[in-house]
Amino acid sequence: MVTSSTNQPLNKIEKLLASSQNVFTTQDLAVIWGVTNAVSLHANIQYYVGLGKIKRIHKGIYVVREYTSFEFAQKIVTPSYISFYSALVAHGIVFQLYTSIHSASLISKKINISQEKFVYHKLKEQVFSDSIGLENMSTYLIAGPERAICDSLYLYSGLAFDNLRMIDFDVLRKISKIYHNQRLEQKIESIIRLEQL
């Protein structure tokens, strides 16, 4: 007969495996495991790390299975979502590969972790908080094609795009309005005119 103390480690790990997430912050673990005491939480984490059931990949960030850099990026700085060059490449809008992972956030930050560079670009709260054009990939959020274009042009007006065939211009116009930026809206209109020639 299996005792409850033997079942306990599997229960906590099973909860993580049942989650759609692959990357967990310390806070995520506290919520999923229902542990409110910080000392107890730390002891639980150390226990499972020692057993090899979870792996620490950065301070306060853990995994139980394979994960992507996009998932990891969203746990380093929260809240954030994948955008700019990373989303543009993912959607086939630009063809140049970028080694850094670029995200939108409420702060600007650059972090190098395990030979990967994570870049967080600050957006105004009213823009960042608007979910229009964001796609939930279950383990991370990414700017859809139109949102990635608008985010990018909002901060980098001279950016050029390689492929706009899949872009819905009505959606692009609608998203451009959330920035309350006339320069961006004019740039979007200029792009649309050129693409419709």
C-alpha cells in the first residue's frame, strides 16, 4: 500500500504536468500547489529540485518538461508578451532571423541568460493592457501579425517588412488606433496604400 507521504510528491508533480504550462515561477508553484507559507514553499521546491522532478532554469523559474524560449521569456518579466522582431519572424513578416527574444512589457530591460538574450520593450500601460491582436498560444502570449507590426512601428518607425500578404488591413487600422499616435496611423495608411497598388 502506498502511503500518503509517498503520494504527496507525485501529487504536486502531477499538478504541474496537468497544467498547460511548461515554465513556472515561484508564485505559479505556490498557486498550483496551494502553498501559502513562503518557508514551506521554498522547502517543497528544494525537495523536488533535489529529486530531479523539477529543474531550476533561472532564479525563481522552474520547468518540469521541455519548454520554448518564448515561454521562458514571459516568465522572466511579467506581465509581458512576445512581439516586435520575434513575432514578426514567427509570422513570416520579416525574413531576417534575430537571436534575441523580443517582448512587450511595462518596463525596458535586457537580460542575458544561458547564451540567450531577452529584450523587453516598454509600451505605455494603456497600449500594453489592450489585448486586441494578441494570440494566446496556451503557454505564452504573442502579438498577432497586425499587432506585431503596430508595436514595432510605434517604437521603430523606419522598420521595413518583407511579407505583408497575410495582413488584414482593416485589423491593422483598428489596432493602430489604440496607440493614440498620429505618426503611427499615418505610417500604417502609407503601408496599406503601397500594398494595394
